[in-house]
Amino acid sequence: MTKRFNDQLLQEFTQNFYGYGNYNGKYWFIGMEEGGGKKFQELENRLTAWDKRGKRELEDVAEYHAEIEMTHFFNERPKLQTTWSKLIRILLSIEGQRATTNQVRDYQRSSLARSNANHCLLELLPLPSPRTGDWLYTRYSRLAYLATRESYKQSCLAPRVAHLKRRIKKYEPKVIIFYSFSYRQHWQEIASVDFSLNESDGVYIGYNEPSVFIVTKHPCARGVTNEYFHRVGEIALAKIAEH
């Protein structure tokens, strides 16, 4: 028998799950989509855990991953997650710290994207995928818009952009950092600003009172360094002071 998702639950997840952390935090990060989701069972576990924990718009990242039995990012000596570790360097740099690898590891284990954090990690698209060329959902779901990645994007992008804009207006974070240059068109739509390129630092910057918006390279981009993300934090701190 072919395995199938609970399509009603999958539909709710697609419409209502946005990431991890705390909307009341001063610092928001917005990426394209979460990694992972290489196998049916992992995706099924994610849906089941989200349902069990109350279908929250934002999850506590450590508690949620404990529920899906992915504890290696939060155990006594956690494995550094590539994207998270670079975002942590930005967070610590905003707070005036030049983080060591051990400090990043400690932060990931104890402080990253918790329900009471000073930040949140959000996703433009809701469904985990290991690579843009992989699309497992058509095999395990009868939802028509999940037949292809392209139909999924066409269905989800506009409502999620609109929802993120509403959340920004409501919570007024100090800094919003979008990561990935490839989605700059969507970042501009969410921020309602035109970004200016800061060539010397390799970032785009915009301002829409009361928030500063910064677009960075993706943490997994080839050749990107820890120093680059430390610098992003310094830029964010300087822009906060300016405004």
C-alpha cells in the first residue's frame, strides 16, 4: 500500500506553520524554506508533532525537534547546523560578541529560536525540502497544488508574503534579515522597500520605519565566511543606532 500524508493536516501545516522562535523578538530571520525532508517518515513525524503540540504558527525549535526525535542539534555537544550557526553569529555580533565556535554551539543548544527568544526564524515557504530539485510531496499527497514544486510556489507565495507583511506591521521588529539573494524580489515585496546594495560588505539594505531590513548571502553559499556574518551583525547594530 502506498504511504500517504493526512492531506487535511498537510494543508493546515502549509497554511499556518511559519517557523520557530518568538514574534515579539527584536530580530527576525526569513529564509526560503527549511531543509530536511529527505524521507516520508521524517515529514510524517514533523506533521504529527506539529498536530500534537497544538498546530502553532511558531514552534520552540528545541522542543519541536525533540518531539520528532532529532536531538543531535540540541544535545550536550550538538552538531552545528550550517544555516543556524551563521545566523547565530549575526545574533551574537548584534549583541557585541565575537563568537567562538563553542559559543555558537552553546547558543544553538540552549537559546536558539526558543519560545521566549529575542528572535525568530521564519520561512517564506512552509514545507521542508533537501534541495530545490527534490520534491517528494507529489508521491505522498493528493493535494493538487503539491503536484509540482512550481504549482506549490504559485499557490503559497502570495498568501505567505501577505501574512509576513501583516506580522511585521503588528510586531514591528527592529531588524529583519533575509538570507539568499535569489529571492530578493520576494524580500522587497515583504519589506515594501527598495534595497540598496552595500558593495563593500556584500549586503542589501533598506529601511521602513521602524524596521531595518538586510539581505545577506545564504549561509550555505559557496565561499561565504564566518566573518561575513559577524559583519552583518555589526551592520545591523549600526543601523539600529542610526534610526
